[in-house]
Amino acid sequence: MKWTQKRHHDGLEVGFWKHLHKMRVAWIVDRIRRELSLSSDAFKILDVGCGDGVITKHLRASFSEADIQAVDIDQIRLQR
């Protein structure tokens, strides 16, 4: 089985990986918030290499007012 056929999200729900994933999402959201504090304009977020959309889901929850787009080259992961 190709690694892309496995659900990425399932591996992020246990043990060390769950903690690491939460830290990574928190860092990304914090970084975007710091950049947004410099501007009051409407903004867009592009998640390049989104895979299953795990990070995209968190971005949508944190920045509901943003125009968020996600892209990935792997059709299997995009379908999920």
C-alpha cells in the first residue's frame, strides 16, 4: 500500500504525533495572526500540499472570515 493511500489524519490522533500536530497547528495559526496584525485588509490563505486537509480544517476554524483555498498533487488524498 502506498503511503498516500493511508489516512494521514488517523496517525495524528495518537500519542506523540497528536502532541506534535497540535504544536504545529498552533504555530501556523499564531504566525498567520501575527502577520494579520500588520494589516486590516481582507485576506486569503493558500494551503499548498494540503494532503487530506487536516491543517486546512484548522485554518477554516481559526479564520472563518478568510478566503481559504487548498491544493495538492495527490488525487487520492484530495478525494478524502
